Amino acid sequence: MLCLVSCEQKPEATGAGPSVSVKGQSTADLISFILSLDTLKGSKKLRLIINQQDSMLSLLPDKEKNPFYHYFRARKFSLKKKKDSAFAAYQLMKGYRKNDDIELLRNNIIISYTIANGSMVEATLMNRIFSGLKTAETQKSCLTYLYYDIIAQAYYQNNNERKSLEYAAKYFAAHPYKNHPIIKQRYFDISFLLASRLGDLNKMLYYNNQARILAVDIKDSLALARTYDNQAQIYSKQRKTDKALDCSRIYFRFLKKTDNLNDIAYNNLATAFIQNGQPDSAIFYYRAGIEMEKKDPSGKRKTSPYLGLMDAYKFKGDYRSALAAADSLYKTEIRNNKAIEAAKIAELHEKYEVEKKDRSINDLNSRNKLNEKLINQQRWLLFMVLVVSLAAVSLFIISYRQLRLKDKNKLLAADNQRLIMEQKLLQVQLNPHFIFNAISNLQGLISSGNTSESVRYLKSFSGLLRAILEQNRKDFISIDEEISSLNNYLLLQQMRYADTFTYQISVSEEIDAQGILIPPMLIQPFIENSIEHGFRNIPYKGLLKISFEKQDNQLEITINDNGCGLSNTASVDQQKQSLAQTILAERFEALFCRYSQNASFKLTDKKNTGETGVLVKINIPIIND
């Protein structure tokens, strides 16, 4: 149940007029009920309450004279995103006396609609807002806080964050539900944003700390996660880039877990990576954010991801890609500026048409009052023609732009799908080769008559196959997953070639084996060549060393064996090795090189250094989870 508060005013003082009851609710109660809707969390419950009130008020015989009927009808239109219908319904609200609470509420809502486009609020409109505030303060109305709120919004749009923060504090202090957790949380979030715009670190720390205490107290996991995003901004200002990155990761993973990811979250995490000196990860998340933003049906585009991409590529020294990002930034800014200019021109045109219409009306009225009826008819006819014409032109422009955007999105989606299918196809080419070899090994064990060893091999093989099939669904897996699969594979090979070789797998302390990603089935073909060809017919026990290290901001994977080397292998084996190398090169092209990221591998016969065996070095970008 919602708790209603009173405006604590007598009807004479507020100008509330006669009591209007809707199932026992007076005018003062309905005003209080409207204010209490601020404390609702989630649109589902709000929608239910609005629909209930609208249904009850619609049953009144004189509903058209009831301002609350028009108010809840307008709220219902707003929930359905019918902005024009909602605005028209609000305008039908009429108070019972001049400057009563109903009139104050109506005036506040209409001003809110007027400044909702986010543009600068002009002096005439600011005077209107302050006039409404003066009336509310004089009458000590419980709606005063709404005018503080709209003034804070106006100052924010006029880039006066200090004044905006001042009136946000007044809004909170005057709010009748200021002790409610939702109102507190909203105030702390808004105040943090304004403090961040001002660059006031102390206030940022204070408001974020208050928000976190409240989130823990009311057990609001989303609000708590949001404080980590705010904390990342604080750490960035303190130049604690590693801590900022950790906080951004916490917030990003929470949004991903709750299916609430957005392009801003991608952009913030990418920014944290670039500030921490990890350009490859930054590029990965900037591009992912741009792809998500492209799905926005509104067609709006932000410039910040392209700025971030420029910085990331310049950090790597890839000035060609930085120039491409700068070109995308320039095109986005041009398109945004054109949209703003078009909106301004449309607004000026509309004002001009209104002024022209008013002049025509005044001229006609001055000529002959006897023709008033005819003049009114002509005025409405002109107005309807103008509205229809503007609507037709607007519909044509919107349809054309949507068609262009849809075509562009289809092309981009098709290109992206093609790249994904290329990568999957290259990855799948490796798997049949491995599976056929494993089945051949199993056949060998069965034919030898070793039943227990065959059953053991089959059990290990089925487990490994299941893991490979799971990994085939992914473009990247963690190093831990890759090592687990390699251990299973090497165990199977040791069962087949008993006492033929041993192996070692090492991971540098600089490497986060759970957080760094690599393509699946990346190392297995080289390990297979070492076992099947390098350790065959050698008079000593083979040794295979696999290591993961960080070199020059890249992940370096080394496969080192002491086998017979490349020169002693048959031509057929050389062809198989060449095929594996070709497939790996094509996978690198699909996964990395198309995005200007460095990835390479080198295969060396160690006989040139007086040793035996083959040394393989694979270098790929460090991609963090």
C-alpha cells in the first residue's frame, strides 16, 4: 500500500476548491497520491496503478470537468509513448481557483514537456519557471519541490552545473518523501553526476558513499553495482587506473549477468582499459559498444567511442587505424550537427508559421467582425492544411532515413556474419583431422586386445570430445580451458605411446589464466605434429614444453620439443603441417588482422642451433574477459 501525505494546507489556502471524490479520495488526497507515485520502483506496478485510476475516473458522469481524469489519462498515454496525446490531455487540466495546486501541477508538467528536448532554456522560459516557483513558495504548496527539480534541470541544460547541484539539494530537502529509499537513491545519483561534471572529487566521494550505504541497507543489487561504476570515475580522477578498471569490470559483469548491457557500459570499460595501458582490450570493447549502439532504432550516434578508438590506436602506434577512427568521428559529428540544425530550422519555421497565422487572424478580425465565423473557418482550414503538409513531409523524411539506416544495418550485419562464419569454418576444419586421428588410435588399442586400456581411452576421448564441441560454439576461451583440453589430449597420447614422451605446461605469473582469452584449438595441431612426427623413431624419450608468457603487451605461446625436427619428416607429413599453418594464418586474418591487430606465428627447426626438435612461437593480442 502507498502511504499518502497531505499538503498540510487548508482548502482556502491552496485554492483546492470543492472536494472531488473518487471512491473516498478528496482533491488533496489525489494530489498527495500523485506525489507518492515517485516512490514506485518499476514500470509494471506504476502501469497497474495508472490504469486503475484511469478506469475509476472514466466512470464519473462529469469526467471532462475533472482535472484528475485528464491527468491520469495523460499518464496512460505517456506509458504508451504517445507524447503528443499526453501533452494535449495535460493541457485540458483546469484548477478550481487561480494558482491552486492543480494549476501549479499543470504548469510544471507543461514546462517539463517544453524543455524535454535537452536544448538550452531561454530567458523567457526561465522567468516562467521562477514565476511558478514564487507562487508555490508563497502558498507553501507541497508541489514546491517539483519547481526546484525543473530549475535544476534547466540549469543543467544551460551548462551551469553548480546552480543545478544547488537546486537539486533544495528539491531533495523539500520532497515530501525524502526519507524514502528510492527518492534518496535518485538524489545521490543525480548529485554524483553533477559533482562529476564540476570535477569536485570530495562531493563525488561523498554522494557515492551515501548511495552505496543506502544500496547495501535496502539490498538493491543494481544500485550497488552502479556505485562501482561511479567509483571507477573517482579512481580515474585519482589516476588509480588499475582500481578504476577493476570497478568497471565489476559493473560490466553485473550488467551482463542481468542482461542489462548497453553501449555506454562497453565504452566506459574500454576507457578504463586504455587508461590502464591495455589498448587491444580497449579496441575490443569500443568496437563491441559501437556495434550495440548501431542497433538503437533512434539512429542516434555518440562520438566518444571513436575518440577512444583514436587514442587506443595511437597508443599502439597504428596511425592508419587511428585516422580511420578520426574519419568515423568526423562523419558522426557532421550527422549529429545536421540533425540539430534541422531541428532548429523546423522550430523556427513553426514559430514563423504561428506568427503568420496570428497576423492573418488579427487582420481579418480588424476588417470585419461580421465575417468572424468565416474567418475562423478559414483559420482552421489553413491550420489543418499546414499540419497535414508538415506531417506528410515529416513522414516522408523519417521513412527515407529509416530505409537508409535499415539498408546500412543489413550490410553491416551481413559483413559481420560473413566474418564469423569464416572463423567458424576455419576452426571446424581442424576438428575432423583431430577426431579421425583419435578414432584411429582407439582402433589400434582395440586391435591389440587391450580391453581395459581401450575402455579407459574411450572414456577420456569422449570427455575431451565433449569439451571440444562446447568450445566450438565460442570464438574465444580462457587459457585455463585450453590447458584443460591440452592435458586431456596429451593424456590420451601418452596412453597410446607409452613411455614415449613427457610434457610440461607453464603459465607466467604475469598471465591471468582465467581472465585472458585465446581462440580454441589454437595449439593442438602443433602438439600433434610433435607427438606424431617429432617423437617417432627417436632413440630417447621425448620432451614437450608448452609455455604462456607476456611479451611486448602480447601473449606469446611457445611449443618446444626435442624430436627429430622438420628435415626428417616425410613429404606427406610436411603437407599436413603446411595445411595446419595455412588454416592458422587464415584464422588470424579473420579474428585479428581485419581489425588492425597484430597476430603471427613462427616455426623453427632447432638443428640450426645445434639442437634437435622444433620450436613454435605464437604471438596474439591480449584479450581480457
